[in-house]
Amino acid sequence: MFDNSAILLNDLIDFLQLETKCDRVLIVETALIEDDLGITGDDGEELIVKFSQRYQVDISNFDITKYFYPEPLITLHQISILPLRVIDLLNAIQIGKLNDDKIGK
């Protein structure tokens, strides 16, 4: 586990840049994983699993379908999803779990 939030955030940004291929300047604490970083559908699930493994974060109480559009609806967006931000991932690392009830808090 990391002690320094700045070091942890920098490491998380490095990870997200590598996984999303986004410009590092776009990856800020308030950035939305789906909308700002462009991660959706199966790519969202893959990202969260890799995130969980890298940072030893329990994702057993995280419902991925609430935060990422499913593949067939990527362009239609007929359903609503909840926001998942970089700060939510940072908080999850610090507490060791990514739970629906902790996101956005």
C-alpha cells in the first residue's frame, strides 16, 4: 500500500495512461473513465480487472454495468450510467476495495 497520495496518484495516472493510451494531461482526478478517457464496454471491465490486480483492490462489490456502457450500446447510449472518476480509483486503492457504495463519496 502507498503512504503518499501524490506518489499514488502519479502511479495511477501512469497506469491509466498505459492502459488507455490517453494523453497524460487528460488524466486528472476529476476525469471520467468512460467519458473523458474513452473506456467503455469490455475495455472498461478489462481495465478494472487490471486495476484490481495491480493495486490489490477488491472489486467483488463493484457492478461494472453501472459505470460502463455495454458494447452493443456504445453509440446508442440509451441507458444511463453512473460516473466513475480517477479519484474513485485513487480512493479504492487507499481503502483496498472498489465498492458501489463508496464511489463518488
